[in-house]
Amino acid sequence: MYDDLDIFAAVVEHSSLNRASRQLNLSQPALSRKISKLEERLGVILFNRYGKRLELTEVGRLTYTYALEQRQQRAAFLEALSKFKEGGPQIVHLGASLTTLQTTLPPLVNAYMAKYPAAELKLVTGKTHEIVSSVSEGRSDVGIIASSTLEPGLRCVPLFDDQLRLVVPEQHPLTLPAKLTMEHLARQPMILFSKGTWYRRMTDELFQRNGIDPDVRMEIDSFEAIVRLLPTIRAAALLPKSYLRPELLHGSGLVSLHIKELEQTQRTTCMIYSASGSLSTAARSLVQVTEEVFLPQ
């Protein structure tokens, strides 16, 4: 009877035997027979029929409420059952870009593994559009991207806003002016992130908008390497605020400086995952921990 209740609920939710038959992959006559059989077993009329139009009877509405309750209880049961059937580690595929991997993921991974030490995270790296495709196609359970997306079938949850900051060694000449502007970066030795990344494109657009021709000494695709090299060559860099944790700056002898024009580089980092409700228990746990880390109550 439970299968018949599911079929009945699908007819109610699609408001049409024709649409429900396509969704259930049943012929319309077969679907009609199943509804009639359910009415016969229950001894009640579930629909008033007006040609092709169906209208729930009062007992039909009561039956639909019961069908929804059974659906929810079955889903909860299957979720609980899966926990007993999972013999090995719970595996979650998490997609992120290389830059996101260096900025956003360390605190998230630490929090997740501390709470679920038996879980196993498999990281999938790529550019933003590749991560969106990976989550949309089910190759990744959850994605962290440095932008928002309107991709159909995905839920996009904003986590935080980020922007570039100027980073220089302590005692650098740029620490002296009371108010810094982009003009102060003209002819300053700089280390930039490698070409082809979002951070580099945003940096190049910023320089172009402000008519600055930077003195680029190095191009590196690692934030950690940039931080280590800045004091050595007395250079400046533009790095994402999310990466510049206080302990990182103090331990490296660096300072973070604000320039008004850098506010133009603001971008929102988001979490994406399937909106269909098909996430595994481990993936739902990762979503929950991500919200706890970045969206505290």
C-alpha cells in the first residue's frame, strides 16, 4: 500500500494524471488503475473527477496528509539504516579552486574532521565553472566557489564577502603614508598571483582601471610562497582578506594595509550543493559544519 500512497501523492502534486504518469514512468491507464485500486482497498473516493480534472475529496486530503507523513518517516528510516550499513569511512567529494583551497578550506576542513574524524574528504580542484559542473553532474557533493551561481538544480549559499588587501613587510615604505591610494603602488616591486586565476584577473583589472603599471618581480600560484618571499625581496602583494589570518601576518613579519580602491574587488564566496535533497549523510554533515563555521548564529 505504501507504493500506492506514493503514486497517489504524485498525482496530487502534479494535479494531473498525464503529468504524474510521465514522472512515474507509467502509462496513464496503468496509473488510473492503481488509483482506483487504492480507492477500492481503502473503501473511499479520493478524487472527484470532472472530465480530465481531478479534485481531492475531504478524505482524499486526509489521505494525502498521511502519505506525506509516511514519506517523511520512510526517509528518516532509510537515513538511519544507512548509518548501520556504512562499514567503511564516509566519503565526501568537495570541489574547490586552488585559491579557495588555500584560503577558505583550512578552517573548514579542520572543523569538519574534528567533528567527524571517521569521515574522508576527497578534494576535487578546478576553476569555478568546472566546480559548478562537477557539483551539478554529481561528481562532487559540495562545492566552495568564489562567486555566486544561478545554475538550475543547485542551491547556492553565500558564506562571506572577500576583497583584496595590500600586504607588505613590516618597516616597508608603504607603511608610512597616513592614507594609501593606488598611486602609491606605481613603480613598487610586487609579487602577483599567476595569470589565469580569478585573483590575477581581478588584480589586472584593478591596475588597468587606475592606470597603474606595476613593477612585477615574480608571479607565483601559491599564497604561502608569496607570503614567505615578501620579506626577502621587500616587495608588496595583493592577497585576499580571507587568507590573512592574524597569526599568519604576525608570524611572517607582515602587515595588511587598506586602500579605498581595493573595496572594488569585493566578491562573495558561496557553498553549492544539489537542491534535490539527494545528499548523503556525510555530505549533509559537511553542509552543516560549513554553515556553522561561516554563518554562526
